[in-house]
Amino acid sequence: MNSKIYGVTELNNRIKAILDSDRELASVFVRGELSNYKIYPSGHHYFTMKDQEGTLRAVMFKYDAAKLRFKPENGMKVIALGRVTVFPRDGQYQLYCAELSPDGVGDLHVAFEQLRDRLLKEGLFDKKHKKPLPKYPERIAVVTSSAGAAVRDIIRVLGKRFPSAKVIVLPVRVQGAEAPPEIVGAIRYANKYKVADVIIAGRGGGSIEDLWAFNDERVARAIFDSEIPVISAVGHEPDVTISDYVADLRAATPSNAAELAVPDSAELREALLSMQIRASHALNRGIGLRRDRLTTLAEKRVLKSPLNYIEDRRVLLDHVQKHFIAASQRFVAVKKESYIRLAASLDAMSPLKVLGRGYSLVQKDDGSIVKASSDVQKGDIIKLRLQKGALNCEVKERLE
């Protein structure tokens, strides 16, 4: 039995030495679920990995965490690669993680989904932000590698479809760590100096790693901030990048981007020719209709003999005058007859007619009519109006 007594630190160091000497623990893969994930101001990541029955403390130092291409979150199932050892001060063993990847899918796929969801919530993919492409661009900026097949395809298609447009190639790297800042710089340069009416940004096909520059958040925000409309042309039809979501228009391939950027000059010529033919036919029809109208007017009697027209109108005027005079005479006769009838009715009701039959009209001094004996008093002077003349009489007696 070993009777040696260890100090705490001494024992921790001995355990550390034992663990460090185990080659299997020097590089071990561990599968588990993340919990208590924290990023300290120092840049180091501290977290716990757990399964149904146990937990394991882990740390990922800043220089290793900087290589992460996704954002670790609590509850995420991961596979960690690292070494197991003891931190003597605490006396607890833990995993010093060098690499971390999602369990079941690649870290790039997780990073893609996380960035897409975040930018979607921010509204960078909303249709209301999409700018329309100019119908007839005069200058087209192409942001891509100058050595790739994509730029040759784009220039070839643009030259064939719309040779009057000027193509400006802004060469950048499209793969590797240096690619995103170069793409961002080219897009900002095009906007600052207004070098083009539309921008095509993209590259040929490849793996998700090859296309990753166009999944970079910096590139996505540069495309969103661009005042010049941007067509994203990355990879082939199945390839989808963040740039495709945020761009004003997504093209299936670089060649397709060139087709979308400009109209087909051959189709324009055919359309112009068709319009010219339709305009010519319309003009000829219009001239024909007006010629027929002119011929019809030339055959009019009024144009052949203007005096005959005037004579016809004179005869018509005489006819109208005759009818007008006859109508006026009939109107006057009707009104005269009505006047005589009304005058006779009025004369029949005249008080003078009554007086002519021997009756008289009795009035008081104020001119009011005496209708009853009670209207006067004995001694009142009354006027008797006869058919001819009038009499002033004194009331001697009033008979009721």
C-alpha cells in the first residue's frame, strides 16, 4: 500500500500527467448536446457537452473558435475534436476542443441555414427591396474572376445579344478567405463611381466550399446596399447561395445572367421591323380612307355648284317664313278670341250692368258699401250711385 501523502495540486498534476500520456485522449472525438454555451470577453468559448447519462465540461480557445463557420447554440447536437486533460487549479478534467461540427450535417450547411434565417428576419430578402433592371443598359459591370470560364461565357452572350452595351470586368477572387472582401470592394466601387447600369456578380459551379464566398454575410449586405441592380449568377441551376436570395434577380448560371441583363438585339430588330410594317399598313389605310372621303365630298352637289346650294336654301327659307307667318296668325287669332271671351265675362259681372237695370249702389261718406240698415244712423249722409250720376241723401228713418 502506497503511504505517500499528496498535496492537492501535486495530485492534480499527477492526474494531468497520466491523462496527457494517454495517446487516445490526446485526440478524441466526442458526440453530445451543447448546453450552457457562453462566449467570454476574452473570446474563449466555454460549454458543457451532455448525453442521457453524463456531462463533460469543455473549452474552446479564441484562435480555434475563430475557425467556426457556424454559430453554436444550446441544444445543438455536435461532434467535438480535442484532448482531455485536467486543469490543476480546479482539479476537474475537461475537453480542450480544437474543432466543432454539427452532428449529422456539415458545419457549412448549418452556417448557411443560420445566416439565411437571420437575414430573412431582417427583411433583406423582401420583394419590396428588389430593384427593377434597366430595359436597355448601356454599361454592365461583371464582378467575377478574370480567369474563370464564367466571365468568358458572360462576355460572349452579352456580345451576341446586345453588342452596343459596354462590358466592364471588375476582377476579384471568388474562392478563399480573400474573396468576400474583394467582391464587396468591387460592388462598392461600381456604386461609388457609377460605372454601370447593372451588376452581374457570380462564378461557375463547384462544391459548397467553392461557392462559400457568396454565402458570406459581408457580400450579402453589399449586394443589398447596392444602388445599382445586382444579378446573382453563382454556380449551376441547383446551386443556391445567400447572394441569390438578397440580389435583385437570381440567374441559374452566369450565361443566363447575361441573357437576363440585356434584350436580344435580333428580337428587337424583328420587333421594330414588325412595328414598321404595321405602321406602314395603318398609314396606307388612313390615306385610302381619306382619299375615299375626299372623292365622296368632291361629288357633292354643293361643291360642284355652290349657287344651286344657295338657291335651295333660299327656297327653304321662303317655305319656313311662310309657315312661320301662318303659325303667327293662328296664334294671334286664338289669343284674340280668348280676349273677347274674357272681356264679355268681365263685362257681365260689372256693377255698372246692375245699375243699368234700375239698381243703385249705396255708399257712406268714407266710400264703404252699405249692405244693411244697421250700417248707418239717422241723420247720416249717404251717396246713391245710379247708372247715370249720383245722389246725396240724408237718412230720415232707419227700418230694420
